[in-house]
Amino acid sequence: MQASPAAAAAPACSAIRPAQQTVRAQTDRRGLECRARFGTRKLSWAGKLSAENSAVHLCSSLTGNLRRQRRQHSSVLQVRCYAITGDQHESIAIQFEEILEEVSKKLGAFYRFCRPHTIFGTIIGITSVSLLPMRSLDDFTTKVLWGFLEALSSALCMNVYVVGLNQLYDIQIDKVNKPSLPLASGEFSVATGAVLVLTSLIMSIAIGIRSKSAPLLCALLISFFLGSAYSVDAPLLRWKRNAFLAAFCILFVRAVLVQLAFFAHMQQHVLKRPLAPTKPVVFATLFMCCFSAVIALFKDIPDIDGDRHFGVQSLSVRLGPERVYWLCINILLTAYGAAILAGASSTKLSQMIITVFGHGMLAFALWQRAQECDVENKAWITSFYMFIWKLFYAEYFLIPFVQ
């Protein structure tokens, strides 16, 4: 009886074992028949287990094909997955870069909206004045630090309110004088500017109320009133149109309010000591009156074109930019001369050297740069105005040494 190869080979690999058993049984019967015919002599069987070999070979071929197909599909799927994943990552990276670029632009616009030179002046001024009541290292406690942070944060918010409100009412003027400001350039809408101004005002007053400090809250409310009166275009307001009232607003806030109110806040409210004027506080108030008057007058020199066009009667419009320029230089040099005399009267040699030498160097730098006068060049006069603000910052580093 001869076995059929087609019947022995299974169509699937799962039939390997039954096929092998069938082939073995058939082979054993063949062996018995051969022995009966030819005896016990060994014979070679050329086609031994041919059916078994065929079945195994067929299953191996099927298995190999399946594996090759699986590898091919797997590689294609991997390529497609990598392509999709790469596209997604690239798209996310582009979106992230766009978001970062947009956030960076908005932060830059907000930085310019806050008028950074006034922000730096507020930080340095309040820090210097807050150090005047300190008598020893024992005064630097957590309570003192918290009181200082309350004063500084509320003053910075009020600063943003004042300069932001001025930009809201000066959009048309700033398009001529300061086109890079965010409201004038269109980077911020009027609604955005109004939200920033209102938010800053609420935060400032809220911090002042929470502090329960009468000097601090008084300083914030007066700053709010004068800042609003300076900019708001309403009956009896818009004081910036009048040279005297405009100078008074800046002078009173920068010279009187910062020195006296914040000194009283630290001395009376935070340290719980009797309020008594000291030589550094009196000197700072008088010196900053001169400096604030110069800032109030000088800031109108680069803005003369827009002020003249919109009818703002600043002193630069009335007297001319060159006269106002030299008036400011002479006021500052006089103030530096008085500061040198005040420093020379100090009882401590080290403090006398610092105040005399420091004010002398600042006066010399001012005089040297003032000789390059070019008031018709708007870029130069704007640069000189920023130089005056740097002198303003430097003065606050010298005030604590006046004793």
C-alpha cells in the first residue's frame, strides 16, 4: 500500500505532527513488507521519508513566507509611524516656536509700556529711602523685609498706572514723539492698555490697604490723584498742558512723596519708632526737588514737535529747547555744588570722602557731556535725557552716606 504525498502534507503548520505520525506508520509497514521479500539483508531506501520531508519543507516554506511578509509589513508600518511621528513633532515644534515668539513680543511691548527708566528710578529710590531708618544689622528682620516689599510692589503698580494712563491719553501725540510705544505703534489695543492700567491701580491700592500703613496708603492715593490730574483730558485736569502744574506733579511725587512717605512707612509703621526727620532725609528731599524739576523740564525737549502740534504749552515750546537745556544743566550743577558742601560738613571722614568725591565726579561727567550740546538732534537729546536718569539713579547710592 503506497501513501499519497498530497494527503500527507497538511495545508497549515498546525498539522505537522499528525502528518509525521502517519508517515512513520506507513514507513514501518513498508519495512515489514521488504523484510518478508528480501530477508534480513540491509537495503538502502532512496526515497526514505519523502512524504515527511515534503510536509516539513512545505511548512518551513509557509512559515518563512509568513515571516518575510510580516517583516515587510512591519518595516512599512515602522516607516509610516516614524514619518507620522516626525511630522507631528515638527508641527508641535513650529507651533511652540510661534507661541514663544508671540509671548516674547508681548512681553517686550509690556516692558516698553511700563517705561522702564521710571521703573528703575522707583526701585532704586524706594530701596535707598527704606535703608535710611536702619541703624544696625539687627533691624534687617523678616518683618522689615515684608514691609519693604509691600512698599515697593505697591509703588511699582502705581508707577505702571501713571505712565500707562498717560499713554492712553497721548496716543496721537506719541505717534509723533514716541512712535515705538505699544499703544502708538498698535502693538496694544486701547482696550488692552485700559485693562493693564486698571489692573495696576487695583493691585496698588489693594496692597496699600492690606498693609494698614497710613503713610504708604497716603502716598499711593496722592500719586493716583496727581497722576490722573496730569494726564486725564477733563475739565480742570490735563495738567501737563501747563508747564508749572506739570513740573509740580513730577516734583512732588518724585522728590517729596517718595522721600517722606516711604521713610515714614519704614520708620513709623514697620520699625515702630517715633517719626523724626534726619539729615539724609532732608538732604534727599531738597536735592531730589532740583533733580525732579530738571526731569520735568528736560523730558519736554525731545517732545517739542508733538507738543507744539497739539497745543501743549510746555516750557520748551515757550522758551525754546536750547534755553531750557542750559537751565536744566545749571540747576543740576548748583545742586551738585550744594551736595559737595553737605558732604564736607560730615563728621565722619569716610562718609565725607565718599559724598564729596562722588558728587564731584557726577558733576564733572555732567559738565563734560553737556558741552556736546545738539538740541536740534532728537536722537542725541533723547540719549542725554536717559543720561540724566542715570545720574538720578546714582544719586540714590550716595544719599545714605550723607550724615
